[in-house]
Amino acid sequence: MDRVHVFLIAIVFFIVAINFFMLFFRLKKEGHHKTDRKAPGEAEASKWRAKEIQRRLDREQEDAVRRVELRNKTLELYEQVRKNAENEENSEL
């Protein structure tokens, strides 16, 4: 029975050791990424941020204009329905 325990412990240790080495080599491989690009300078980065902010503001403004137009159309339709209902009531009397 003692040989079986020793054999099981040896197998578990072997599996743990293999997992440790695989994890170690994977982390080592992923840790050293070489990049060919250089980080943008502060001036370029601020220009890029300013352009992105301007694009966002333009999109938001276009969306706001569209929402106002749709709201005005909706209010016009409500007014037309109200007038039609009023005319129908007047014609029934």
C-alpha cells in the first residue's frame, strides 16, 4: 500500500511540475512584446484628442437637431389629430 501512495504522490508532483513550467514559459513568452511603433508625442496626442472631442460634439449636436425635428413633427401630428377630433365633434353636433 505504501508503494501505491508514493506512486500517486510522484504522479501528482510530476503533473504540478509540468503545469508550473508550462505556465512559466507562457508568461515569459507573453511578457516580452516588441512594438515597432513609437508612442505619439504630447502635441500629436493632444491634437488627436481635440479632433476626437470635436467629432463627438458634432455627432451629439446632429443627434440633438434630429431629436428636435422629430419632436416638432410629433407635436404637429398631435395638433392635427386634435383638430380632426374637434372637427368631428363639431360636425356631430
